[in-house]
Amino acid sequence: MSTPMTEVAGDAGGLEPLDPGVSVIAARSPLELFWRRLRSDKVALAALIVVVLVILMAILAPLIIKIVGTPKPNVTNSDLTDDFGQPFGPTGAHPFGVDDLGRDVFSRVVYGSRVSLQTAFIATFLTVIIGVSVGLIAGYYRGWVDSLLTRTMDLVLAFPVLVLAVGIGVACSGKDGCLGGVLQPGLGVVIFVIVLTSWPYMARIVRGQVLSLREREFVDAARSLGASDRRIIFREILPNLVAPIIVYATVLIPQNVLYEAALSFLGVGADPDAASWGQMLSDASRIFRDAWWYMTFPGAALLITVLAFNLVGDGLQDALNSKAGK
């Protein structure tokens, strides 16, 4: 029986036989290795599917309630409450029941995803931009610049978050807002408070990474070739920070979803008439004993969303870890 022979391209364009005992190892790109690790994590993939579905629910909210046949989230109907003003529970026409004003809970849960995700993504984006910029500057330049920025981080982290949020919310509750009208009541205040109190965490992580990277050989080589500080920071150091930035950003998103819900629960968040999971939980706390569904469904939506984002973050962290199994 003949032994199969492996062939490769030779110098003249022909095929040259390889030793049958030699195995050829195919190189994989970092992206291929990342996807291979992530694909092997079934829990993270399932959570990623849930995240995609939640995002699609927020984008397609009008279409979803149209297909289901429920009214818009702010449509009130006194006929859907009894003689004592208590709302009716889940029915075929209202699968999640109604609230004490006769508004459909299913529609409000679907539209509430828009408020939560919009706030979380915008706040996370701004937090990453500010935190990465401050961390890069503090970690690279060291000296008095590092001391000044680090002390600023400590000062911001010393503020009691919820007290600060309530104070800013009350100060900006007027129709003209505050800061000359730049900061308007509602989601603008929520995003401002989240970014103000979250960027130091990102900055600390980036600063610690930069302190290590700035002493590496490739940075010394770039500096010896006459590269400017800007080029070293953005072309040599920043690309090596992509993985930790992505991982921490995925952790920030569910944290900010909970943050928005907590502030809305305290009355500092979105417009009271807007559909927000936190606002719904706050309203439901008054009538929970008589209308369990009003708190259960937005609470379940909040729990599933936060859990899914956290699991995706854990999966990304493992997949981006270069020491993980291939």
C-alpha cells in the first residue's frame, strides 16, 4: 500500500513533495483564535443571543407592539381598572397586564428597553473616551501630571454617588435645566451623573496598563527611532489596550443599565411619563400586593438583560485572554 505524500509549492512554481512524517501547522490570526475561544463558550454565546434580541427589541419596539396588538405605552384606559381603581392582570389582549392608569405593561416593558440601552450605551461610550484619555496621559507622562490626575480620580470617587445624583437631579429639574441649559432634566442628568462617577474606574485600569507598557522594548525602540509621544501613545500603546477596554466596556454596560434603573426609581431618571424599567418598578412598589405583574415583568426584563451582558463580558474576557486554551 503506497504512502500518501504531501506537496507544497516549490521555487519554480511546481509542487515539491514533503516528507510524509512532517505535519503542516496552519497559522491562525488573533481574530480566528478569539472567535474559536468564544464559540467554545456556550453560555457566552447564549447570552450574546439574548443581548442581540434585547437590542432588536429596543430598535423594533413600534413594530413589536403592532404585531402583538397592544396599545402604545402611554395610552391610558380607565376601563381596564375595576371600580376600586385596581388594574387588571394578564389577559390575551394585554399579556403582561396593565398598570394603575390602564397602560399596557407589555408595551411599556418593550419601550423601556430603549431608555435603558440608550442610556447605557451613551454613558459607556463617554466613560470609555474620557477614562482612556485620562489614563493614557497619566500613565505615560507620570510625574506631576500623573499625580494631578490621580488625585482628581480620588476626589471624584469620594463623592456619594446616589446623593450626588439626587442633588444634581433636583438642581436641574427646572425647565431651563442647569449649566446654562446645557444639562437638561431627564436622561441628560442620568448620563451626566453616570459618566461623572464612572470614568475614574476606567482611567485607573488604563493607567495601570500604560505604566507597564511604557517600559516595554517596543516602546523603547519607537522612542529611539525618534517617534513622538503622540505616535507612541496612539500607535504603540493604545492598540495593546483594546482587549481590556472592550472587556471593561462590556462590564460597564450592565452596570449602567442598573444605574439608570436605580436613578429612575429614585425619581431622577427619565420623564415620569416615559416607559423606563426603573420608573415602572418605582410605580409598582405602591401596588405590588394587588398587581404583582407590574413589578414582575419589568424586573425580569432588567434581570435578564443585566445577566446576559455580564455573561457576555465574562466570555469576552476569556476569549481575549492570550493565555487561554487554543
